[in-house]
Amino acid sequence: MKKLNIAIVGATGVVGQAFLTVLEESPLHVGRLYLFASARSAGKKIRFRGAEYAVEELTAASFRPGALDYALFSAGGAVAQTFAPLAAAAGATVVDNSSAWRMHDDVPLVVPEVNIDDARHPPRGIIANPNCSTIQTMLPLKALADGYGLRRVVYTTYQAVSGAGAKGIRDLEATLRGDPPAFFPYAIAQNCIPHIDRFADDDYTKEELKMINETRKILHLPALPVTATCVRVPIFNGHSVAIVAETERPFDVQTVKQAFAVFPGLLVQDDVAAAKYPVAEQANGRNEVLVGRIRRDFSQPNSLHIWCVADNIRKGAAANAVQIIEYLEQPTRKTHTYGT
């Protein structure tokens, strides 16, 4: 495998640090590594695979033509809108973790186990990383879509505070001490808050609309009926999603479980007699998506319940982005399991 020159934009943030952790574990051979962040982080030293790297201030001159193979972005939408095209123009393939490019028709939105072919020749040189909760749900839903077709999807999410970044983590720590919230509208230590991101005119939140629209785009099902309720819960890390999926054709539950068990990146934990099902703590530090409580929904024909759990910073952000590069560099790759 050739050595790749890679830049990380937003290298000092929560996801930027996770990029580095996942890259260290990855089979990718990194040649030159460039770390970019805001001016206040410039000069900070970060170790990677035994060497020390200095963080540079991100500027319009940061991307030299031909210097980079890939640029991993996790620095917010405004930064991505300004600098991702500059990196792509300099010859890098950009994988952006923000929402800035996700719904552009000429930018692929990619979960590599599901639709890596969309990323082979991105027209703008930019590939979008989906929303964290969307990413984990795509694996079981793709298995269902391929086997039985999809008629409707209903999501209810239980999302950890790390999905809101450092401010969300600090708010949980503060409200656990009894301090008032500084970021969330209520004390997250005592509540489940059905409000993630801004409310739209139709009373859905932006997070819910992301899940709806991104599901359709990734699965290439633009007319698929999808609805969502997204809830912030007092957990530091690990998103859980309750999925109700209605299929076009009849299914056998055991056959569905078998299909999940062989799908790349999915790990089935489903033995209710032994109280075996995924919880957020089990997903921490892992890149797999864990599924369980797989059972028929008797209220509708061809309808299925799935409980779906993943580390939102790893598979929901950093690992998915790195895996996109791995799949592009290893065309025959099916899956690669690492982490703890």
C-alpha cells in the first residue's frame, strides 16, 4: 500500500483528535501528516506514531498543489465551505465531517460499507461524512433494503452529549455537580431533551431533518417515507437509535439476524434470555455498529424493530471518514475491525 499524505483540519477538536487515534490504528500508511487548526492552537505539539507534529494555522495558503492525497475536515460548516474547495483544487480528496456539503447533488454522502462506489470519483473532490446517528443506522437498513426492500423508516434517537462537542460534555459534567446548564436548554444530567439543533418551521429539528434527508440520499431512495425524533440523553458517549423499518417483502426474523451478522461492520448482540443486547458503554472505542432487540413489529405487516448502538465520535464521525479512505485505497476490502 502506498504512503498517503494526509491533512487534518480541526486537529485539536474532539473529532480531530479521534481522526488521529483512528489513523494510528488503521492499516493506512501515512507519509506526510499536516495538522491545521485556528490561530489560537497554532504551535501546539501532537504526537502521532512516535513522531511529534506542530499544529499550523489554517489559511488560504495551507494547501499546496500536489502536496496532499486526502484532507480530513472537522472544523465546522463555515470552515468547510471556505477551505474544502481550496484543498480539493490543490489535488486532495476531501472528506468533510460537517453538514456543509451533505445535501449537494454533486457531493457524495458516504458510509463506506453501504455506498462506497458513490465516492470513487467525486465531482468536486469532496466527500461528505453523514450525520453521526444516520451513519450507524445505514448498515442494518442497507441489509434490509437489499434483502427485502424498504417501505418506511421511523427513528427515535438517544444521543450522547459528546455529539454536541466539548460544550455538551462540559454541560453534563456541570449539571452532574448541580451547576446550571450553560449550553443545553435544561439540565442534561436530570433530563432527556427532545431538542437537538434548531427547530425548523415544521417543528422538526435540524437533526431530525438531517436523518430523514440523509437516509434517502445514502440509500438512493429519494421517495422513502422517513420520520425521526432526536433526543439528547445524559450519557457522555455512544448514540442509541430505536428503528422501526417496514419492508416491501415478507421476512423471517432469524434470516434477518443472519443477514445482519454477515454485513460488514455490523455486530449482532441479541440473546434476550441472557439479557444480551447492545448498550452505549459497549460501543465505546469500537468502530462496529451493534444491533439487538431485533423482533417483528406486530402492529404492521412486514415491520421490524431494531435497537442500534455505536460510538458517535468513532463510527459516527472519525472512523467513518478514515474508513472511506481505506475502502478507496483497498478496492477489494469488505471490512476491517480494530479498536478495543
